[in-house]
Amino acid sequence: MLRQDGLDQAWGRFVFRHRWRFLGAWLVAVVVLGLFATGTPRALSPTGFETDTEASRTTDLLAQQFPERRAPVIYVVFQSDRTPISDPAYERQVAAWRADIDRLVAGQPGIAVQQAAGRDGRTAALLVASNRNSAGYVQLGGRVQAIHHPGPAHAYVGGFATVYNDFVVDSERGLEASERISLPIALVLLLLVFGGLVAGLLPVLTGLATVSVAVALLGFVARAHEVSVFSLNVSSIIGIGLGIDYSLLVVNRFREELRRPSAVEDAVAATVGSAGMATLVSGGTVAIGFGALMLSRLNVVWSMGLGGALVVLVSMLASLTLIPALLSAFGASIDRLALPFTRRHGTAAFWHGLAGRVMDRPLVCIALVLAVVGVLLWPARQLQMGIEGAESLPPGADAVTAQRLAEQQLGFPAHAPTLVVVHPVPDLATATELERRLRA
């Protein structure tokens, strides 16, 4: 009997007939773009919090009208338990640090390196002061942190630029750690769900391929427009999650179709017509949500929206091309290399039994789930929203210690001052009246 296919199932048959071309195209894309993806972190901006706001315009106006006014963006605080700052060894250590910092800032406009002494006679500091926004010196902060000269004092590097750099470094380390932990766990769970090595590996490989392509595309955009490094976290986490989620849905549907007396081509067509279209609708909704973030003027939010939208679009493309092509190539071999216990009992019986027990006791299961969610949400009671400074870093971080010593020994304010600029001022009387009102 002639079977009439819709457009979605016709696409599935098209992918089946040209599966090797699709697989070849994806292989080339993953290899080539994967090489470009390795350079994406270097192309991304280390900040992204600055934007065209009243505060940024105030900073620019201060730099124009008061070029000699500078504030520390990076500072190195030296402290010794016993050695005074007048000790020759102490002086040589500070001088070596200053020589390296002078070389790093040479040729950069608006920067001055100053030296200060602490109140206890055992603390000294080098202040890298500028009349510009501290967010522009994040890379310089990282270079200053890399300086090391032994001596009687311990050196702590702090300042807004250093804190920003620590945010970036900690973010990258956290991302790497999360991937090292999450991928093996995901693989084990998928093996248990599918009961076979081939079916379990497909979602993980699809997720990795999706992330490689999306990160490379993010790098291409970053070479033409400023993109924050924090978009990399969104792309990696969302990409792996969606890649596994969508391929899990498609692979599971394909295995169900294979249990029916139908050819592999028919199974692929039916899979794309159902699960494939579901991922298309789901991905489109998620992409629109991330796209809405791109309406923000704050670069870090815009960048996260871009990273999320790109990886969702690539995941949708993979669910309609890469995964059906892989399923077409494996065919009935998708269940090869099954785990020993699944050969005897299968995995469907377990999930069917679990679903039955849940439906027999719905209220109990709902209560258990809500209890688990409540435990997971409990720490959120102390959640404080906002963009913070050194206090957001671990207590033992050098930037935190540097800020504490700067407040105690150098008289740094505990909070950043609020700057008010009036421009232009019509006369002195107006300026005096404004100052009086601000002091009141």
C-alpha cells in the first residue's frame, strides 16, 4: 500500500537516503570548527558588565575634565610579620615588583604607579591608578597576578580589575570541573536507561559535537563584536544538556519504531515526524527565550543570550540531521553491545514497572518530589542577587586579603564612593548650592 508522507517524514527519508553525506558534512564541521573553537576563549571579552549607562558616562566625563584624577584599579599589598618596610630585602622585593609593573603599563595612557606605606610599618603597597574604567584592565590584572618575587613580605594582588580576572578564571575552572564530573555521570545514566553502549554513547557524542560547533560560531561572532567570556558557560552547559536531551528523545523513539515490523527507513521517517518535530518546536521556544536576552544593553546579558541561542539552534539542527543520519547508519545495530542484565530482563520492564508504581501512589510520589525540591531550594534563602566585588570570591583569595589589608592599613573605603558630576555648571553659586544639598 502506498504510504503518504508529510513534509516531516519526507525529510526523514531524505536524510536516510543521504545519510553518509550528512555524516561526512558533520564530521568535517566538527573537526574544522572544533579547531576554531579552541581559540574562542581568547577572542572573548573578560568583562561585559560595562555599558552605555549614566555611570559609564560619568567616568568618561571625569577622565576628560579631570585627567589627573586617578583611582586604584589594581594594587599589590605587601605585608610581613616581623620585617619593617625599611629593611633592604623588603625594599628590593617591592622594587622588583614595581619594575615589572612599570614594564606592563608602559605606553598605556592615563596610568600611574604609586607607592604607599601602611600604618603598622610592616605593610607597603603599589597602586596602579587610572582615570579610566577598571573593567578595561582585567587582562593587566591577570598579568600582575602572574608576577612573583620572593622576599620577606607576602604579596597580595587586589583591585577591581583583579577581581574581574578572578571571576573569569574561576568561571573557566568551574566549567571544566563540571564537564569532567557531569559527562561521565551522564554516560553511566544513559547506559542504564538504554541498556546498551551504542545507544548510550550517541547522546553524549551528539552533545559534544553540538558544543564544538556552537562555541566555534560564538568565536566567529566575537571577532566582529564584543562577546563576554561568560557566554561560554551558557553555551557549554546548555549545549551538552540539550544535545543529550534531544538525542535521548529521538533515539528512544527510533528504538520504539524498530520494535514494529517496519524497515529502518520507515523507522527513521516516523522518528523525525514525531520526536524530531518535537525538538524543533521545543528548541524554537528556548531559542526565542535566549534571543530575548539579547535585547539587553548589558553586554554580559546580551552575550549569554547569544551563546544560548546559538547552541539551541545547533542542537535543533543536529536533531534533524546528525541524529537521524546516525540512526540510519546504525539501523537495528543501535541495540548492539547491550549490557548483560538488559539481555536477560530488558530495560522496558523496569521503566514500565516504575511508571506503574508512581501511578498507584501519585500523592506519595508528589510529596517525595516536593520534599527533594525543597531540600535543593533551601540554600536559596541566603541568596543575594547583584554584581558583587571581592566579597563574592572565596575567603582565602588573594584579592579578598588585599582588600582587607588596604582598608586596615591604607585607609581604603569599605565601599566604592558615589560620584556625582554636574556638567556644565552655569556659575559658582549653583555649584556651591548643589554641594550643600548633597552634604545635607
